[in-house]
Amino acid sequence: MLETGSEAGEVRKFCLSVPGIDGASELETESVIIPMRHRTGPSRTLCVSSQVGCAMGCEFCETAQMGLMRNLSPAEIVSQWWCATHTLGERISNIVFMGMGEPLDNPESVIGAIEILTDHRGPSVAMRRITVSTVGRIDGLELLREQMSRPGWKQLGLAVSVNAPNDEIRSRIMPINRAMPLGDLVPVLEGWPLRSGSAICVEYVLIPGVNDAPEHADELAALVRHVRCCVNVIPYNPRRDSPWPAPTEQACWEFLGRLESRGQFCKLRKTKGRKTMAACGQLGNERIRRRRFVELTTPADAGP
Ligand code: SF4
């Protein structure tokens, strides 16, 4: 295990070494520990990777630049929790599948890892403290939905990266949308089996000049009006060679204000770890990127 960055009182980023698909070479997973502050006191959230690299090709994401190298096994996912807890000595209260990779591109391992993480004879993490974040893979969502009938699984949190108010913008920044457009995704979210009092987290990376206009906020509020959700506005964290800058704080608050004025419950995610490339959308190891094994493919390439 290698700790690759930390900022005082802020995030800790660490890598675990895993074998490459040829069995001889070496790859790395990346995980981030994020300190949070709640009404009840401080806590630590662990952001885990489910793949090395990612095949989804989102334009705003550092990991996408790597392409997919391989899926992680349930054991390799759980190892990230083990290292955070036992090697780094952090007390982890929440786990989010928001690190490298699209969790629902590797659903069997993710489901297997959740089974282990919540096992009372092992890590014993409460299901309601785990969130799976997806780019909106409808096939994977259907698989996950099947799990919801199992005891306790309805407590699992769901976050979905929407990031655009319409198909035109979304297809430009998220290739998945060409195969699984909003018209198919939103009804799945509307019918999602939520536990009482909970909501889906609709993630919206705010990118200057792309999806940050006031009318985009109006369109987004209309798009998700029947989804029980909180829109989490995430200020864009520039990846390497990014064509866009980060939004100003004022632009973020204006977008949030506009959503609120349309009756949409929303929050602004505080940016943490940008300096150490540990912030949302910034994971991706340049060293590994030079050793690409699998060319970048998207569901759009494979056809619907
Ligand atoms: S945002 Fe998520 S799904 Fe999209 S390329 Fe990055 S890691 Fe993959």
C-alpha cells in the first residue's frame, strides 16, 4: 500500500498494488478517505474503486483517460476498506463506490464486496452507510434492483451521475447517454425502491460553459421532478489537460439558487483534495495510464 497524497485536515489518497491481467505486471487501485462534518460530529468517508481505469469515457473525468484496464474482485474492493481501517488506522463510517471505475460495469464484484462489507462476522458496515454511484447503466441498475428484495438491501444508497439537463449535452460529455438516454434512465429512477425518508443522490458536475446556464437549472428541475432525489451540485475539478476551468463559487451558488427556486432540493458538494488530484473525477494514475491493456470502449460503441 502506498499513501500518495494528503492535505492537512483534508483527504488522504492511497494506492493498492494489484496484478495486471497478464498476471505478471502490476496495476494500482486508488482510494480516498474524506473527512466529513455532520451535526452529530466528524466522520470519515471512504471512496473505493471498483475497476482499474474505466471504460465509460466521461469527458470531464481523469480516470476516463486511462481506459479500462480490468475489473477488481470483491476481495480487492474490500482490501481498500481493510487498508484504510487497519493500515492507516482510520475509523470509516461511510463507504461510497465513487473511486475509479463504473461500479455497475462490474456489478457482480460490487455486490459481492457489499455482502462482505456488511457481514456481521466481518467488517459489519451498515448497509445504509454504503452508496453505489453509477453513471446510469440501466442494465446494472436492474441487477442492483433485484438485490433490493434481499433483507437489508433496501437501505443501500444510490447516486446517479446525471450531469446534464438534456440528451444533447449529456451525450457530448457522457458517451453512455448515446446508448442509455435520459428518457430511459429517468423512469428507472422514478420507480427506484427507496427506504422511507431517503432519496437518490442526483450528481451534477457543474462545468463552466457546458451545463451551468440558468435555463439548464430549470430544465434539470423539470427532468427530475418525479424522482425522489437531492441534486448534489459538484464544482468541476479540472482533470489534466482539461478544456474547462473550475466554476467560480458564485456560479455554483447561483445554479443552486435557481434549482431551489424551481422547488428542487439540492446541495453543493464542498471540494476537497483538488491539490493532490484526489477530488471527484480526478483519480487516475499517469504511470499506469502509459501501460494500457484494454482500449477504451463505451456501451455506445457496443450498440444498444
Ligand atoms: S466519471 Fe465515473 S463512470 Fe465516468 S469515466 Fe469517470 S470513473 Fe468512469
